[in-house]
Amino acid sequence: MRTIKQIIAAHASEIVASWANEANRAAAARGLASPELTNMMPKYVRTLARGWDGEEVRRERNELIESHLSSRLRAGFSLEEALEEFAILGRAIVRTWAIAGADEQPSLEEIERLFAEIHARSVFIAQAFRQHLLEDEQTEKRYLRLLHEPFLQPAEGEAPLSSERLRKVLEVVMESMGADTAALLLHDIKTGKLEMVASVGLADEPFVEYVRIVDESSFAGAVALRDYAMSMRDVETTLLDVPDRLRHSGIHSLLGIRLPPQRSLMGVVYIGLREERTFTARETRRIEAVGERLALHLDNARLYAELLDQLGALRAERELRNQFVSVLAHDLRGPLTAARLAATMLAAQPDANGPGVAKRVEVVVRNLDRADRMVTDLLDADRVHAGRRLSVMLEECNLSELGRELVDEIAADHPGRIVLHADEGVRGIWGASALRRALWNLISNALKYGAKDAPITVAITKRRDVSAA
């Protein structure tokens, strides 16, 4: 009867070859070459030939398993596939004595120790794999946060979707995917085409002239037609249209995603690797997560850009309107002054004493004064919009007399509607014209919005040493 370590030592190369033959079925889909497949397995098998006990042997095995798991994770192996490789190893070892004679069979205790070792390594792999998933999840969260930073606090005058900002976004995408290049194409709604707006990495160049329609003839167009990630194994030999610089850059494998997958097309982002290989499920999930978040940021940035355009148009419209009002108000001043002078001169004529002439001239002058005040209001409003202060001429005035004159003037057009209660001698140092305008606006609003059959009362009273209206 032989021990298992003796059997393994005698048949180590056969065990590894048998294991590789069966394990290759899972590895072939990921393009692993023979050295990548066998990895550390020959060394691990040799440690089994040295027995089960000893701290140094266990430490060496753990280091080999960690290295093996790291390579499998990079290749995109699932936990089940990584565990299956050790189950295959157990079967390969068992086959070495299954067909041997009775004297070549190990003891039951030896067999139990072998499978205890295989089980221990499987537990170690499962724990390490779960830890990796947790770390990978945290890494993904970190990159999703970094993806947001280029869209925050733009430099003064920088557009929300500027090339520099988009390049920073792509640098995060490229780093998060461990890629060698990355590119972004945005969909122009007006033309219906995809336009390269930014790229980084090996194929970095201004792609402003790379514009393609959304169809199956180009890699970008084909990606845009799918609601799932699309990959390409070799850029150099593909029949699909790709940028010439990209085709000859040393990049081979591409992985692209539509932005966003289901809703209206916003664009396409893709990454590229120097290696010629199939992308793993983990890499596909990562670019899908990155693409989903990137689509959200791009959509917000586009809405912000549209809002800025609308605000710019509104500012331009307001500026034009203010200029028009300012010019109109200044131009009206001349005709109004001339008309008032003519009306005053008309009243001074000898034949102006006819029945009703003086009254009509008074109405003309009053309305010209009203128009002049309206022009003054327009000019003041223009000054306020321009950020300038209104000038106030302070002088001694009698508020009672000012209110009486104003009420008499307005009451001429609204007989019986306005009632004035004014104390005598309400004097002070005020801006008479500004007070007159304020009182005019108050009475005008009352006439416009108050009840049509209710009187409007204006009270000017003097209380102690403070006058109030």
C-alpha cells in the first residue's frame, strides 16, 4: 500500500496534464493560453507530494492559491468555476490509483486527508472570492463617485459638455475598467448621427471629424442599436468601421455600451485593451454600471447647457427690450415737451378765452404731464435694471398741497371716486417728485383693482413731529 503523497510524487506530471485537459473547457472561453491555464498548479501539486503537515507547507499553499485566484479573477472566472478547478484536481489524483492494483491503493485515512485538503483550499478560495467581491463593490462605488467630479464646479466660461471635461470623465472610465483607451460619441438629435467628442489613452486624438450614422456598418453604430454591451475581439481585422487611428494603435479588444440602454439614444462609450481576448462578465457588469451613471451625468449636463442657452437668450431679449424702452423714452421726451409748450402758448393767445377753450387746454396739459411722468417711470425702471440707483432731489415741500394737487388731477378723470383728508401744514424735507410718483401709483392701483363702486380715501395726517400719509 502506498501513501497519497507517494502516488502524487510519482504521477505529478500526469495529474497536471489530466487536470489541464478537463479544466481547459472553462478556460478556453476566456482565451487563456496554456501557461495562464496551468498557472501555479504544478507547484501546488508538488506541495501535496510533500505531505499535509507543516506550517511552511500550508503557508506556501495559501500563497499559491492566492496567486491562482487573482489570475482567475482577472480572467473573469466565477466562484463556481474557480471551485470546480479544485474538484477537477481531486478527480485527476483519484484516477492515478483507480486503475492500479491493490498494493497501489492508498488507505481510507489517506484519501480522507486528501479530500480534507481539497475542501480546505475550496473554503479558502470561497472566502477570498467573497472578500474580493466586497472590495470590488467598494472600488466600483469609488469610481462612480469620481465620475461625478468632472461635472461639478466648472471653470468660468467652461461649457457643461466641454472637451476637457469629457476627457476627464473618460480617464475615470478607462481607469475603472483597467483599459488602455476610451472614447465617447454623442448622438446629434438634429442629424441623427454619432459624433466623436472625446478620447483618451492609446488612441487619443481629436476625433471631431469621425461622424457615423447609427447602423451596423460601424462598431459605434452597432453598439448604439443594442441595449446590452457589445464587444469586439480584434480591431485590426474587423470588417466593421472603426477610426483609422484606433485600428493601428495597438488596441485589439473593444467593449462598448449604449447610453442609456433603453431610453432615447444619448451616445456610445467604449473602452479598448491591448490584449486580444474576450471580456469577462465582471468587466461587462462594470461598464454597464459606469455607463448608466455616465448617461445620468450627461443628461443633467445637457439639460444644464440648454438652460444656460435659454437664460442667455432671455438676457439678450431683456437687454434688447431695455434698450428699446430707453431709446423710446428719450425720444418721447422731445415731442411731449414740444406739445406741452404749444398747449401753454395756445392758452396764452388772446382768442383762447372762448367758451371751454381754457378747460380743454388744461386737459391737454394735464395729460401731457401724465405722459411725461410715464416716460420718467420708464427711464427709472431702465436705471434699476441696469443696476444704477435712482437720484432723489431733497427739498422742503408741503405734502398736503402735493396730495391735493395730485388728487384734483386724478379726480378730473374719475369724478366722485377719490376722497382726500389732509391736515394742514404737513411739511418736511422730502423728494417731492418721488413722493408724488409713489402716491400716484397707489391711487392708480386702487382705481384699477379696487371695487368700482367704492370710494378711494387718501389721508395725509400729522402725528406729533412725524408726518405720515
